[in-house]
Amino acid sequence: MERWTERNGICNFNSMETNYRNKNRGYQQLRVWHDAIDNYVLTCRVFRRFTYELRRVGAQAIASADSVHRNIAEGYCRRSIREYIQFLYIGLSSLGESVSGLVAYRKAEQLSETEFRDLNDLAFKLENGLLKLIESLEQKQMTGEWIDSLIIKESNVAYG
């Protein structure tokens, strides 16, 4: 059974309770993917209230946040460590775009201090998680361990 749970006001998909045992959906067990989903949800909450004049700015902020979780999933599903790492870097770049926007929006007083802090803190956690996951996968790539250890728990250990 698939379920959404709420943590700190953000809905999370709990795929650990699903009946799906498909390796291609393994990215749904990664904490970094869940954090990327949380980042998207919080970004939507904050930016959908932007005025008409700032609608394009809000849409871009939402699009860059949306890109992060999508790139984690797409890279994972490519089943190639080289491509997986590349897509994680693309997700990290999208996150950088999001953070740059946050700083600009806060400086322009388009975000409250609380909104900025909440989004920035989540982005910081997500950045560190992506970097640790990339580092772990690059290590596996160098040692040739990838084929034998495409196991989700490996990625979660690296994340924490």
C-alpha cells in the first residue's frame, strides 16, 4: 500500500510500505530523493502566492526545485553509473539555481526571513546529501564495485 505521511508540515511518500519490489523504483527509498520532494513541495507552497508580476519568477523557482528529484530518479533508472552520476550533478546544478534564486528573492524582500531560512536549510541538507551520494558512487565507479552493490542501503549510508 502506498501512503503519504507528513513530517514538519511536508508530505512524504513512504515507499517502504509499497508492494512494489521493482529495482527501477529504488530511488524512492533514497533519503536524498525524499528531501528533493520535500524541497519541491515547500517551494510550491512559498512561490505560488507570488503576485502576477512575479509569476514567471515563481514558476522558475518551482521548475528548478522540480528538476532536482526528477534528475535523481532519471539517473537512477538509467542503470549506468556514469549516467547516474551525471544526472545527480544536473540535479545538484538545479539546486544551485534554486539557492541562488532564494538569495536574490530574500534580498529583494520577496521572501520572508522564515521562508528563506526554511528553504535554505532544506536545500543545504539536500546539497550535502547529493554530494555524499555522488562521492560514494564515484568511489564505487573507481573500485569497480558498482555491478555488485547497486543496493539502496549503500546510498543511504553515504547520505547519513
